Amino acid sequence: MKFETILITGGTGSFGNQITYHLLNHTDTKKVIIYSRDEFKQYKMALKYKHNPRLKFMLGDVRDEKRLVEAMHEVDLVYHAAALKQVPAC
């Protein structure tokens, strides 16, 4: 199966950056969508990849179901890399 559109939740993190690099440089994926809460990191990533037209950005939080469903519209594959940096102890 060919994945034309891929969504990466938490895409501005270390794993997200690595998988984005791989997808843009070693596959013919048509669109990579970075979904994250950090607008500044998205901006830095856009600069890093020289505003590659295959790379799209979407601000959002994985805890926002409506926004996440919107992000997943017509997506073939999701890499779920979003995480909270601190999880409170029970």
C-alpha cells in the first residue's frame, strides 16, 4: 500500500523530526502533516525544510478530538508521537 498523506502527531519533537526527514528525503509521500501545539517549533521546522511544499503544518492538541479528527481527514497513515512531557504522579 502506498501512503500519499501522512500525519505526524507531536511532529515537532525529536521522533517527529526524524521521521519527517526520512519521509521527505527517502520516500515519494505527497504530503506530510505536522500536528503539534508549538507554533514556534513548527516555524523553525518550516525553515529547516526550506518551506518544502510537501510539508504542511497544523496547530492542535491530541486531547482535542474535534481538531484531531479534522487533521486526520484524508490521511493514509498516522505516526502518533505526541506526548506530555510531564505526567503527574498518582
